Amino acid sequence: MIDYEQQVMRLVGRPNYAPTTLKGLARLLEIEPEQYTHFRSVVKALLREGRLEISKSKRLTTPKSAKSEVVGTFRRAAKGHGFVRLKGSAADDAVFIPPHEGRDAASGDEVVIKVVKTARGPGRKSEGRIVQVLRRATAGVFVGVYFERGDAGWVRVDGTGFAEPVAVGDPGAKGAKPDDKVAIEMVRYPSPGVVGEAVITEVLGPRGEPGIDTLSVIRAFNLPEEFEEDALAEARELAATFREDETEGREDLRGLFTITIDPVDARDFDDAISLERDERGFWSLSVHIADVARFVTPGSALDREARKRATSVYLPDRVLPMLPEILSNGLASLQAGRPRVAVTVQMEFSPDGIRTATKFSRSLIKVDRRFTYEEALAVLRGDDEAVARLGPDLTARLNAMRTLANLLRERRRARGAIELNMPEVKVILGDAGEVAAARLVAGDESHELIEDFMLAANEAVAAHLREHNVGFLRRAHPDPDPAKLYEFADFARGLGLKVESPQSRFELRRLLAESKGRPEAEALHYAFLRSLKQALYTPEDEGHYALASDDYCHFTSPIRRYPDLQVHRQVIALLEDRKPRSDYEELTALGEHCTKNERRAEAAERELTRIKLLTHLAGQVGEVFTAVIVGVEDYGLFCRLIAWPVEGLLRVDALEDDYYYLEPETRTLIGRRAGRRYRLGDRLDVRVARVDIDRRTLDLVPSSTELDRSATDGSDSARTSPARARAHGSRPGGTRPASGPHSKAKKQRATKHPGSKRKPKRGRRK
């Protein structure tokens, strides 16, 4: 898909550009007639964002303020400075904001900045100042630790968003006691030279008590917990009146052998599959999806709640569902052995995997067998015991499913799809909510089988709606900025990999495949991920870059995602010969809402996972662990522990055996005297130096370093206050000061803007 946004902004930004109309702009850019609708929508979006202006004569130009002022999202670092990621740019392409130029902006706020210094040279960042806060990230609600100083109460806000504590008035407000976790509402945001003021809205409980960490994240991210009573009453009424064997207006598919494959701890089941093959070798794949629209009607109390939440949130120790459990774990869930209503997509594929026909129906199904991923994987790998336990018939069915899934996957690869199988952190909790174990989990063959069938169904639905000229929420993944791909190519070349054409999907896929098994493979995948734009929900026909798909939407998880439910309603309207509701502005607003809430849910899950792991490590300060280097900057090494997969920073100041400098081309720290190298993918032994749970930081030192026990003994090992850190000579953030003959030189080589490294993002959900 052509990046019209970039083309338009490049054209109107030229010194010799003469303002012209929309159609004139289309002529200048040689827009094909069939692409004009999409082109027009891109220009309208730029107008809405204020990046373009239109004159009374309908001519388009860049706003005068845009010459130096741009819009982006602000993130504040621990030391008070921050970064603004501009709209449409990659995560690591940000403008540096000095501490005194951040006004009262908080992390996540949408701001207008004036760029005062343009980046010059690789690795450098432009510098700017905030001129206006356009939109706050939250409704002014934050979570932190309460303490008292003199006659006043104060709150140290969690994370690094605020460098200084916030005043909350009289001591003991709302019954808060020192070291309690509290939720506050900001009255006056702190700014350089001005103390922030807030009021305590809720006392969550003593810091460190079981469950308080989860409650803190729920409040900090403003995640909805309890359902409104009218929605619950509506769900109970549905449960009282619903008949499981409802066949009116439905195709009865209970005779079709149907299975589910899900995690062992799954509670809601929104997809099931059936597969048959005829004498010609043609496949008939049926993907059955829970008919949530049967229970959640537009404008109802349940619909209001589901729309507001937009997605279920999966935290390490609980689920905040989009729908009440009466529906999500009961009536709508495709439980084995129970008749259930569904929307079924029946797809016929040729022997070589080409889709030749598609049929949609509201159906009644019954799941004959539930598999866990582990059970299915054991059979697919030919485990004798698992095969014997399952029997020849079910084993043959699973193997047939694998055959078709492999065909579909190869066809996607042939058209240029790029697969990023990024592992996720799985935390296993004990009875009291403590971390019992943690590991990285990557998708295996059983996951891929289900994923391939769900992708096929999503594409079939999107193509069906497009053929009927129905507006719907697409799952779009815009093409990456070519400049970012070239930067990624340079990064890969620095690792010794050959890259000729970084804009070729096939070249990129080959590159990622060739890195498999190499120490730096994970870092390469993260670097590629950072060069891509984020997927989003939109009615715009933008295509899906990673899947190389022109038509794609989310259809297969309506129990946990509102966009899927919206797509179901469009499909059902066509089945019932009704005209689907396709208001473009409404769909655009809904897409933005669902995208925002999805990203909020993912961020909350990552945040609580990190808190859980840091809490566990707080009791192991001084212990030595093996880690892998996942990021290299001139100020230090980002290392992920193997046993407890959480990232920490080993600052260059702690490498006291030599002078170290960064070789940018290979992302390697090199010792000037002995030539020792630290590069991506290397393993090394590190010692946990300090854990700051509230600020979410983990400081590491080489395993040979002996810690200053006076700064880490006792309960303060989990969080050293700024005052105590200064008393022991520690740097902000907890890193032990450099010592030895090379300390001064090392400090001089410290990065100009420490903290510019972004934590690599988890694999995006397709």
C-alpha cells in the first residue's frame, strides 16, 4: 500500500509548492482513479490532525505553525527530561525535551512542541520544547506511595513520570498512613519550579501487601472492574430465557465433528473448527465463532459496557472481561459437549490451498473434543503415548489440520507475509499472588495451526464485506516508513548480515529467517519490530503490511474484542438481507477508541508483569544471574535475566575494567585497552544491585562487583529513597557511582541524554 501521507507532506513541504486543491494534489501525485477515495481520506485525516490547512478557495497548504511546531506523545524520564514521539513516527524516533522545557506535561500526554534544534548525525536526537498540552493521557488519576514530611502529606507517583513528589495536603487525608498505596487526582500538574498538587481519592492499602500491586495498576490505567447493575441484570435475564438448542433461523451443524484448541487455563472459548476432505482432495474448513451478537444487541446495557471496555484485559492474576462472566464463560462460550450458537464461516480450499468458495451462516454447533495446546502439540510431534491415548481417528484429524494449515501458511509467505514470532513473558503465581516461576513462551505448531485458520476466516470475512460495499472496522497495519527500513538494514549489516533491498518483503523475511539460532536473533527481531508502525482499527482501506493482505479484519474473538462484535453485526445484517449500518465517521471514532483501549490493556499487562518480577527480585539483591544482552547504548547494556525474564540496565560506569565506547554500526561496547566486546545476544553473569519497584527499575552490575551492603540491606533494598541514595553517593536511578582510576573518563563519555533507550515492544497482535 502506497504511503500517501508521506507523499502529501513531502510535497506540500517543498519551498516551491504552490497551494492547490485536493484534485490538483491528486494530479501532482499521479493518483490512480481507483485509489482516489483512499487518498482523499488520508488528506482529510491530515486536516483533522491540523497537519494541513485548507483556504477559503479550497487550496491545501501546511499550517504556518507547522513549520516549527508538531504534535506528538510525551514520555518523561526519571531525571526530569523527556521525549516526544511524533505522530506516525517509529517508537525510537523521538524529540528530546530538556527538563526545563517540559512545562507541566505528564507521560502519555498529547502535546504540541517547537523543534529548536534538528538532529545531526546518526544516533542524535532533535531537541524541542513543549508549547501546549493538547490532551491529557488520563483524567488526572495517578497511583503512588503516601508519605509525610513536616506538617504535610506527599505522594511519590509510581513510575518515572514525575521527578518530584506531589503535595496532597493535610497528613492522614482519607485515613492514609505512610507507605500506603493511594490513588490521587491531580489538581495542579508539577512543572519546573512549581510543586504539583493533588487530592487523595482512594487508599488502596499497605504497599507490598498481596493484591495491592494489581489494584494499583488497575487504578493507574483506569481499567474498568465491576459491571453496572443494569448490564448484569440484562445478562441474568438472558441466562434465564435462553435455550441451548435454539435452531430457528440457524443451520444445525451439531453433526459436524468440531474441536477447540486453547490454553490449558482458558475460561472462555470463542472459536472452534471443523475440517473435512472430499474425494477430489478439496478441503472444507468451518470456523465457528461464538454468536455474541445474539446476546449483545446495539444500544443495550451490555453493549454500552462492552463498547466502553472495547477489550478484555488479561493481567497475570486476573481477567477483566469485556462481557459479564455469565456470557463470556457461560452462554456465549463454546464449551465442549454443550449446544452453542455460532456464526460459521465455511471455506472450501483446493488441494493446494486456494480458497474457492465461502459460505456464511448463523449456526448451532456442539464441540465434540476440547484440546489444550500441549495435548495437540504432543500428538502433532508424534509422541507415542499421546497418540495412543488419543486414538487413530482423532490423530488423523489433527494431522490433516496441520497439512491444511501448512498450505495456507506457505501461500501467505508466497505473497510476502512476514512472521514475527516474539516470545511473551508467562508468569506463574503462587496461592498468595507471589511469583512462583516465569518463562518466555513462544508460539509452537499447535498455536500456528489455530492462528492459520483464524487468519483465513478473518480474510474471508473482510473480502465478503468489501464485495458487498459494506463499511467495517478493518485491522490495518500501515506500510513502514522507507527511511526506517533503511535504518533497520544498516543495523542488520552491522551484525554481519547481508541486506540488499530492505523494502522487499521477501528480503526482510529471508533476513529474519537467517538470523534464527544466532545470538543476536531476538535483538534483530526487536529492531525490525521498532521499524514498523503499529496495527490499528480503522474503516480505511489501508491493508495489512505484515500479513501482505489487502482485506483483513478481526472477526474471531467477539467475546473479548468489540471490533469483532461489530464485524459480526455487519455479516449478520447481510445474512438477514438488511442493509448494514456503515457510517464512516462513527466507525472512525469507534476504531480510534478500540485501538486506544487495546494499547492501554497491553501496557497494563506489561506493567503488572514487570512489577511482579521486580517484586520477586527485590528479595534477591546481591544474587548473581545469567543474562542476555538485548540492547546496547553508549551509557550501558540492557540485559534480560534468563531465569526471571525481566530487563535491567548495567550502566557503563559499572564496567570498571576498561574505558568503553560504543561502535554504532555493530551496536557493540568495546574496551579501548583490552578490546573486550559486549554485543547483542552475548550472555554474561550479572549481579542484582538495586530494585526499585515503584519506579520500575532494575540496576545490574557485573557479577565480580561487590555491593555496598549498607545501601542495599533491609527493606530498602526494594526501593531506595532519593534522600538515602544521595547519602550513599548513588546516582539517581540507583546505579552505584563509578570508582577506580577511570571513573572521570567514563563520566565524560556518558550519553548526553541518558534514558533515551526505549524498552523493546512485545510482538504486536495481528
